Amino acid sequence: MKAFQSNLLRRTAMALVAVASFTIPTLSQAATVTLTGASGNSCTYSAMSVQPDGSFSVSCTGQTNNPPPVNTDPGSLSLVNVSTVTPNTAASMQVKRTGGSYGAASVSYAATGGGCQAASGGLQWADGDGNTKTFTVMSTASGTCTVYIGGNTGASLGNPAAIAFGVSASAPPPPTTQTPPTGQCPTGFSAPADMSVQNLGGIGNPLLAMAHSGQVVSIPLPATQPGLSTGSVAFGESAGGAYTPQPVTLTISINKCPGLIDTDTNNRCNLTSTNGNYNSIAWFSKQYSVITDSTQANLRGYCFAPSSDGQWYINAKWTYQQCAFGAQICGFAIQQNPGSY
């Protein structure tokens, strides 16, 4: 055999060995196919490769593992009137869901008639939501209003699905919370005949105070919190609760005479503002450090209203042209807060 023939045979043998090392195992060594990203035993693949041991690795696309649905029964929806309706007020209405396991649902609502302002909207429950949703309807001076729900998806309508209520123009205004005491008023002063006497809620619980333009609201100044010498009262915007007007002129006066509006702004117990978003006055109920009288308190931006002098009052009025959302009367969310000292 010639030399070039011997070399050719050796090269051919080596090539066959290399090819054999990349072949798929024989049937006696069954290949393994691994599916990655599949939810079953088949899939649409995006890539496939042969592993060194001869097995196949297939990467799948478009496969999702959806968990079984939960809370699939949404129950039924019914309408509830949860407030007393008086002229020119926001009547709270509630859609209550009963039965089922509280799955996702939605419903539309509408109000029509001479006793309320036309309104419409929708309520939605996500899967697992609670059983009630609330919305408001603005009543007028008089007439009949019908509120109903419909257009529901994912839930049946219970009973009732509609509520009608009447509004009487002769309905008496809400009673005041107390008869104002005489207080310590200037000689000859008389409290306004339409003055509204109200009370603050506890710390963190705002009073939604509503009044006609120019009407005086008088609120007893609460005691400061135990261990503190100061407190503050804030008048905040509440578009959907008190229908705060914008623009507005707000006047606040803390003094010992219920109904008296003192406009002397050199006294930090008085405030006049055209900012309808937020206003506050902080007061000292007793002496503290260098704060020994009204002069020292004024220099530092505080109202001096010592409880040892008797009861003090927060007197306020707001002047406006119109309320938010067309309400007839409106006002502010008034809240007492603990002081810093």
C-alpha cells in the first residue's frame, strides 16, 4: 500500500469516530425529552437542543398555568337607603350584596325625578371584595326622587332594585346640637338668629359643617388632650362630604362669646382666608414656658385661650357664591388635633 493511501485511511477512520460521538444513542439507550415552560405533555416550541448525554431539551412558548377560579358566585345585589333625606342634602344610598362567595361583579345606578339632581354612575366589586358599596344622591328643595340599579354583570338583582323617596320643602332643618350659653359677650351683642351650634368630633373624626353663605357656626372649643397645653383646629376641604365651595372667604374667631366674629387679625385667635383648601389655628389652653399671656402667644403665632377663664368658642362663617357639585349649602371638614406642647 502506498503512503498516501495509508494516510487517507487513517483520516477517514478518525472522521467516523468524530461523527459517532455526536450521534443519538441507540434504542437500548432511550433519549429523554425535557419540556420547559409546558403545562402538559405537548407544546409549541421556540428552541430545541441536544444535550451531551443525547437527551433533548425543548423550550416552550405561550403556555400558562392558570389557577382554578375562586369566589366565582357573585351573589345578588339590592338597594338600601341608609340616611334620612332632608331638602338640599346628600342622601347616602347603598348597594348591598348577599349570598354567593363574593366573586367579581358590577352594577350601574341612576337617580331621577324632581326631588333630586339627576345622577348616574357605576359600582364595581373585585373578586373577594366586601358586601357593600355606597354612593350619594343630592336632594332638592322638594319633590320625589327615584333611585334604581340595573345593568348588572356577574350578579343577579335582589329586592329592592329601586327606591323612591319624597322631599318636603316644609321639612324642619336639622336641630342644633345644644342651646348656646350666654358666654362673655360685649355689651349689646346678640347672637345671629340663624346661628348654627355644632360640636367637634373626637381626635381624627372631622365634623362636616355645612351652612348658608354668611351664616355663623359656633363650636365650643374642646379641652386640650391630657398632658398637653396646646391644641389645634383645622378647616379642610371636603368636596364630596361638605361640598366645600371654591372660591370662598373663610373667617374664624376663637373667643368667649358664642357667635361673635372678631376680624382683628393682629390677634392670632382670628383668621380670615380666601384659601378654601386648608386653614388652622393652634391655641394654648394654659401657660407654658414663656407663653404666659396673649401678647407672648401672638408673638409666636398662637392663640391664647386659657381654660381657666371659662368656655371658649370657635366661631366661623364662610361666604360663597356656589357649592361644589351644585349643592345648596356647603362648608368644611372641621377637625380637632392634638398640639405640639
